[in-house]
Amino acid sequence: MLSAAELTAMRAVQQESMLTSCTVSTPTSTPDGLGGQTDGTPSTTSTVCRVVPTGGRESEIAAQLTEQVSYTITLPYGTTITAESSVVVGGDTYRALAVLDGGTYATAIKVLAVKVV
């Protein structure tokens, strides 16, 4: 079993490998009082990330979600992102499809996404 200090150290090493700046934008909504929702101003966070074409087991998951070429975006542990979020990296915008569960000892957040054309 990993200690909290060991897990924190592993997360720091993982984050050091993320060399690209990105902006995560997550839609927000508030109850409208009539049982529906009103769209609010998206929550925006600047952070670091890594973007690679999806491969391995993750490509099997992506194939069930889309026919488009998918990418795996890795973000620092604790980054708030949902399947409705978008991520801007340089001049490219990616639409999140799914946030993958990393389990108890997750050291980063992994997201399956497609490039918005």
C-alpha cells in the first residue's frame, strides 16, 4: 500500500512530464426554478497536459464512442474536467468524450477526446 506522501510524489513526477500548456473549459449550469437548467459562463482553467493519439486498451473504448480519430489527453491529478469539457492546446480544440477512471492510486487524469475541426 502506498503512503499519501509516496502518492503525492508520484503525482508530482507525472505532472513534470506534461510539457504543453492547455486550457480546460467546462460548461456550467444552474437550476432555472422550473425543473430545467440555465447555461452559465464556462469554468476555465489553465494547466499543463500531454496529448497523444489514443492507443492500446483506450482505443477500444474510444471506438465505442466515436468513429473519429481520438486522442488521449493527460492532465494533472485533481484537474476538474467532464465529458462535456473542451481542451484548447495551441491552436487546436479537443472535445472530451470520456474521463477515464484511474482508480485509487491515480497519478493523473486521462481523457478520451476528438479534435474539433
